[in-house]
Amino acid sequence: MSTRQHRKSYVRPLVVPLIAIAFSGYFAWHGWHGSFGVEARRQLTVEADRLRSELETVKKERGALEHRVGLLRSSNLESDMLDERAREILGFANANEMAIVASAPQHAMMNKN
């Protein structure tokens, strides 16, 4: 009867722990940098804060516009507001009023002198 002796392998006992470390590293990487990871959550939080502040700005603008529209309703119509809007849109002025055009370029006025 013959027996065979084998030398002990140093690599064989390390195979399972190395595979476990590799899987753990893979999941840790994706847990931090993946689409549902810590970095993605931080970026979503920053984006949500930016959008909240933008929403507040838009709400304030909407409130101002609703107030101006409310002034133009027939129940509480202000004649000054209506007159201002009509002049602005149509570009008219009364005969006894002086009109100042705000869109005239400055260099054109300097060339006249």
C-alpha cells in the first residue's frame, strides 16, 4: 500500500476569505458611489435644498403677480393701474404729458451735442 504525501498549500485556505473580501469591497464601493449610495443621497439633498429655495422665489413672484392681477379685476379696479398698463402696452401719452424713452442708447444722445 502506497501513500502519497501532499505539501500543504498556502493559497487554498485563503481562497474563500479573498472571495468574501472581494464581494464585501464590491458592495461597499456601490454602497458609497452607486446610484442609491451615500454620495447620491448627498447630491439629492443638495438638489432638494436648491429646488426648495427656487420654489420660495417662484411663490413670491406668483404672489406679486396675483396681487397685480387682483388690482385689475372689475370688483376693485384701480384707474391708475389700468391707465399705466394701457400706456405701457400701447405706447400712448396725453398731449400735455412729457414722454421719456428709457430705451434710447446713451451714445446716441452724446452724438447730438
